[in-house]
Amino acid sequence: MFSIHRGRVPSIRVALTLCAIAVLSACGGDGGEAGEPGLPDNVVLAVSDVGFATPESVLHDADSDVYLVANINGVPSAKDGNGFISRVSPEGEVLELKWIDGATEGINLDAPKGMAITEDRLFVSDIDCVRVFRLEDRVQEDDVCFPDATFLNDVAVDQNGTLYVTDSGIRIGVDGISPTGSDAIYRFSRDGRRQNLASGESLGSPNGIFVGSRGIMVVTRGTGEIYRLAADAKRTPVLPPSERQLDGIVFTADGSMVFSDWASEAVYAVSPAGTTSTVISGVQAPADIGYDAARNRVLVPLFRQNAVWVVSLD
């Protein structure tokens, strides 16, 4: 059984200045039917009770028009071979819960996190390697490993097919989070060529990454900031350090920057003109968000609630 809840999109959002985000408070909630306490009105689709297990990221595969959900399924730093990726329709139907399953022979997948697609290949970050799968048949084609990495987190791809992956420089076990000092941002190609683009604890435990017309944009878990990273590793501040715990980042069709924050339990958008708005609040542990450009939707994995919420931006 799966549970799908539909809501309505609010006609008004509260505009905020960028610096005001730090003082926003969240309104808690555990989900429910539209209009009931706990489920925000602007959630147009909520998929829960379907078997998700610590969903960390959601990616829209535009060619197949499906949502891919990466499930850690256990301790985020454990090499336990039980991670899986779900395939979900835009209407919320789980087409295949364990579409790619680390427990299957020939598949090596421990704790999948960020994902990216280029040239009919799915790239999935997984502790210290990026797993490469053929989309047509789910065959694991390759692993691109980073010997110094401890927590590969998000993956992005540029227009030339070059890939980027963040290392948050932490370990997460049964006793909690501990820093490792391996903070880094790597650039690599499909043939396995790797480059350490930037490294060091000054990166602030980089989490989400997006590569587009504005360059390489990074959000951090440890320092709660957003910065633009140049090819020479020079950083340009976009959002100053704060108490935020940022996770995912995407850019929408109109050029708005959207990012998730665990500390305030919310997802925010900054328009090209610099106006900041709350996309959704009251969402516990919003992890690596995705974006459905065809429907102008933000896809929000609820890390601790084993659910995915879909929010329309129209």
C-alpha cells in the first residue's frame, strides 16, 4: 500500500530579504491529508508509507519522466550493501521500489545520496565512490572512487558532461556525526579522470552542488553558507555563514535558486531579482531536493520520515 496526499498551492508567499532567512522559525508537522494539521497546504503530492528507507535525494529523469529516489537504508556511512533507488511516477505511484538494489548480485550500492544523469548514465554518490549505472538496463557499468573521501554527498553535471561531487568531510554512525577533515569538491569525467578542485575544512562541509550558467554553486552543512566556486577554487560568497544546515540546491526554469535547510525545517527560493521566499516550511530534515522543470515542481525527500513531498512553484 502507498499513501498519496494532494494539497493546494497557496496564492501568496511571504517575501523576505536574504539576510532574514536566519531568523525564520518552522512550524512542525508529520504529514496527513490536505487541510489537516501537519501537512502544509502547498504540498501538491505527498508519497509516504511506500517502503522508502532514509530517502536522501530525488532526481527527475526528464527523458523517462520519472522521479528517482535514493534510499540510504541504514547508517549513512555504513558499507552494508543494502542501499536502493526507487522509481516513482509524477503522479506518486511507486513503479518499482527497488529499481536498483544494492542487495542484488552484481550491484554495489551501500548508502546512495546525490544523483546526476548524463548520456544515458546515472551517477550516484556512495561514501567514497560514485556508482555508474546504465539507465536502459540498470547494469552497474563502473565505479569512480576517491581514496581520500569519507562522505561523498551530492553530484552535478555541467553542459559538457563533466561531473562534480562534494565530500562533506564527515562520518555518520550510530554515535552521531564526526568530522574527518576530508572536505573536498572533486571534478571528474566518465572515463575516470579525477581532479581535486578544492579541499580543506574551510569549505564548510560542502553538501549540495549545482553547476549551471552561474557557475559552480555550493551549499554547506557545517557553516550554513552558499558560495560560488571558480575553476581556480576561488570562492565568491552568495549567502554568508550562519546557523543554517543546508543540504540541497537546484535552479528553476525562471533562474531562481532553491535550497533546503534542516535547521529551520524549510525550503527557500531566491529569485533572479534577489527576492527571497519560503517555498515550504514545517518539513523535517529536508534533504537533497530535486526539480521537475516540466511541471515546475520542487521534489523534497524527508530524510527522517521516509517520504517525498512535491511542491508546485506555479
